[in-house]
Amino acid sequence: MLRRLVAVLFLLVLAGCPKTGGTTGGSKPGPREVKAQPAADEALQKAIVVADTRTRKEGIEALFAVRKTYPDSTAGQEALYRAGVLAFEEGDFVTARKAFTELVFENPLYPQANQARLKAGLAAVELKAWRDAYQTLSPLVDSLQGADKALAEEGLQKAAAGTQQFGEALKLAMKAIDAAQSDDEKKTALARLEDVVETKTTFLAITEVWHGLSATHPAWPLLTFKMARVYYHLRDWTNLDSTLKSLLQNAPDSTYAPEAKLLLARVSRRAETKPKVVGVVLPLSSKKYKAFADTALRSLQLGFKGSDIELVVKDSADDPALAAKLVEQLAFDDGAIAVIGPLLTDDSRRAALVAEELQIPLITMSRAEGLTEIGPHIFRTMVTNSQQAEALAEYSMRTLGYKNFAVLFPNTPFGTEFSNAFWDAVETRGGTIRGAETYPHDATTFTDEAKKVVGRYYLEDRADYIEKLRDIRENETDAFRKRKALEKAKAGLNPVIDFEALLLPDSWQKVSLVAPALAVEEMVTNACDKRDLERIQKTTGKDKLKTVTLLGPSTWTSPKGPSGDPQLIERGGKYVLCSVFVDGFYENSDRPSTKAFVNTFREAFQGQSMTLLDAVSFDTAGVVRKVIDGSAPKTRAAFREALQSLKGYEGATGAMSFTDKREAKRELFILNITTKGVREVLVTKKPEG
């Protein structure tokens, strides 16, 4: 029976009045006079049956068929309205909006015109057509009542926010509260206001409304508590304190009073410092960085061993937002006089920003450049890349007397950053970078890179090669002989080495592969081995060889291999001899303070290998302990001043002081690879100039 009804309806459509083009209903939109038509009324009733008994989609199609067939009938307009309602309920807001807009344009006096306008406006809100929604709902809202009025007000608030009329959105929400007649209406209006305050307005708009609001107004507690939260995030302690106290005095029974009490109590503790409590923030549960966090914590605890200083350890889990929150907890809830950590770049930046806002000293162990520039409460004890680069340039130029350098680096953030820092350090001292080449971070062979460094790759740029090539072309006509002559010419080209040292800022594993590749291109890097140098001179027939010193950062430090030598030496062999690298810690150093740490560590962690992070963590604990035990600061400001003034602290990494920028300054370890293994260099600087 239903299928027959649908079939009959569409037959009526096909056999009805002449069709005209159009949008939703097939008719040309615009004001029109309509009249009742029996055939249209009959078709509408059949379409209504389809809409009531079939799916919404089928109902919409049937109603639009009536509208299309009888556009000038009252039934056609009723069908258009009903189709819009079904489309709205179906969630097809595009179709619904079109239907309602067309209907009210054709017949503004249609009995359900306001309902059509309301749903058209709400459909525009759903489609985020904010401007149209605002223009539709704004003149309508005052003519509606009850639930419809509430829907219109809510939609209008969203539209105002969507068009960035933030002040208007807030005023509309306030107006709804003032117009509420019952407790339920007021409760609903307040809930909408809270949504607007949290997501659809600005601090300035809230401030404007709040300052002109009586404390007896139903919205006053909500807006006041929002203002307090804003002041909290702005670290405006004076206004925060007065706002919270005003809320508790004027609205002690409001739903926001309990939170206000807790916040006021928490904020009041910000100046309550426990002089013997130190916070620690590390990514202890991070799968990727847990080993580093455990290393730092063990040596921090070793450094504080025997002290009455309490460490409050927090797990940042490799989450920058959590790291910042933990610094806040340590300041407000634990009363820490200072915070140590974090280790990771993003964690450290977020934590440092909060620490500076709260004026709690933070001693980070991150390498990230620029951290201490965040503010005067941020210190760093870790050795940075720029400090290593400076030390290498200083030793190479002032002690070894080098002036010309080349750089071969991986295209990694570390490789690029270290190379740039070294380049700047060399030029600052009057030196020159003669060439720079890069290679992929995952490279395992370096034949081409070695050729590029010594000028054997881009042969068309070499005048001596061009001259030989010209001679071959002029004197050789046989293809085979020409090819052989060309190969001999290439092999006979001397390497172009116009630098005394080559920087390789990569891991020790990569260096052990690069060094032999350089030797293949006749770069002599092991000139300190006299016997090998004599052999090379005899083999090449050259009495004077251009030798090059390889330079590297702390990433050259490698664990011991089966022979007992560092694995860099085991793998790189004679090709890494005579090289120089820098580190912030050297386990076999003869420095008394370093030897003392090594003995303490070995006694505490028998069989475990120590790292730079161990040494830096131990020294970080040491300087904090020295400040607390020596100066006995009662406030964070006093701790900061004492730490800034610390000079010559003898630790595992050497004598340490803090610069004006609160960076730890120490003499780094210059290490030389010799035939007897890695040895620390006793630096004797040559006079400048």
C-alpha cells in the first residue's frame, strides 16, 4: 500500500501543473501569492503519509515533489516547511536552511514563519555560517517565548562569538539571565553564561561587564571567579588576592566558594619557603628517556648524601605541560627553595617560563641554548654545545696556533648547531673556515664526502685538472688510451688541503668510519705517530706532508672495548690517532675534585659506568648543597643571589662558577688520542697576537 502511495504521488507530480526551474522546491524564489488547490492538498496528504511511515529521506523527497509540482499553492508552502523540518531533524542543515529561507522570503506572513526563521538561524549556526545566523536570530529572539526563546538566545550567543563579537556574546548571555522568570530558567541561563565565559568571549569583555556588575547579581560569583583564574594565570598576585577575598566575602555560599578558598590558601603559600626542601623534575616514567632520568637522579642523590636537605622528586613523564605544572606544585604546595631539572629541551623551556613567573630558582641540566635568557631565576649546569665549540676553537687557535679550518658535519640539528657555533668561535678569534661539507644523518659510507673535502669531487672547478684534460684530448685519439690517461690524471691529482684542522661533530661510531675514508684521499691525520709519518713520506716520496688534526665534541667519548681501549680507537685505528676532542668530564683526569668524584661514584655504584650526566648531576647537587649549607638562605631571592655569586666550586667537572647569564663556566677537558690511548691535555695558552 505504501509503495502504491509513493508511486501515485510521483505520477501526480509528472501529470500536474507545468514545472518551473528553481532551487529547493523547483520554483523561482521571491514573494508570491498562493491559494488553495484541491489537487495540491490531496498530494500533500499523501506525502505526509509517506513522511510519517517511511524514512525521513523518503519523506523529504515526497514533500519536495509536492512543492515542485504545486509551487503556487498553500499546500506547496506547507510541504516546503515540513520538508525543512524533516531535513533539520535529519541533520541535513544545508537543505533545511535553504527550505526555510525560501519559505519566509516567499511568504513572510506564513503561519509558522517564526519557526522557519528560528530553524534557519539554528541551521546556520550548525553550519558555522555565523554572520547569517546572527542576522537571522538577532531580530527574532525577542518575539519568541519559552524553549524557542532559549534556543534562539543560545544560537545567537554562538553566532556572536563566531563573528568575534565577544562582548556581544557575553551581553546576550547576561541578558538571558536578567530575563529568566523561574529558577530553572535562571539555572539554564547561568549554565549558558558559563559556557560563553569559558569558550566564547575575552578577558577584556569579561572585565568590562564585571566592573559594572553588582555583587548581588546572579552572575557575579561566576564572573568574579573567572577573573580570579585569569589573574592567577597572569601571576597578578595582588589582584588575585583581593578578587578571591571579595568573592568569599560577598558570596560565601556560592558554588565557586570552595574552589576560591583552596586557591586563596594555595596562593598564600607562594611566599612560604622551606629552606631545606629542593625540588627535582625528571622524566622518570618516559620510555625513551628513563635511562637518562635514572642516571641524573642517582648522582643527584649521591651528591646530597649525608645532607639534611630534602629532595622532592617529581616525574614529568616527557610531558612539557606536566613539567611546568610540577614546578608550580613544588613552589606552591611543597615550598621548595629551588628546583633542579628538567633534562629535555621542551620540558625545560616550559618549566623555566613558570619558574621565572613564580620567581623560584631553577637549575636545569638541559643543553638547549638560550634557556637562561628566559630570566634571572634560570640557571644551567650542563655543558652546552656552544661552550664545547668555544673550547675547541680556543685550544686549536691559542695553543696549537691553527688559523684555517674545515668542517664535515651530519645534517642533524646537533651537527648544524655545533658547526655554526664552532664557525662563529673561529671567526671571532680571527680564523677562517676554508670549507664546509655535509652528509645525510644515516650515511654509512663517506667516499664522496672525503673527495669533496680535499677537492677531488668537483674536478671541473680545478684548473690543474682542466689543463690535463685538455692535453689528453689534444694528444690522445684512441678511446681506450684516452680513458686510461683520464683515470691516471684523476689519480695523480694532489688533494687540496688548505686547512690545518677538520671538525667532525658526530658520534664516535660515525667518526670511526669517516677517518679511514679521509685517509684514502691522502689526508694525513696521524702525524703525531712519527714512525707512521715516515712510512707515509717514503711511500709517497714527499718529504713535506700537509697534515690535518681531526677535532670533535663530547660525542666522541666512547665506552671501552674488549681491548680496554675506547671503542673509537678500536674501530678507527691509526686514522683517529692525534685527534683532539673536548668533554665536560673525563674519568681518568688527574684533577683532584674529579678523582674524588670518581672514587665516590665507584664506591656507591660498583661496576656501573659513569657519564657526563652523572658528573653534572653530582656537581648540581654540590652547588645547591653549598649554597644552602654555606649561606643558609631563607628565601628564594636569597638563594638566587647566593647561587649567582658562587665562584670556583670544585666539582667533578672542574672548578665551576656562574656567568652573568647564569651559565655554568668551567675549564672543559681537552682530550688527545695518542698511541697510548686517550690522554688529557694540560693546556698552556700561547699569548694572543
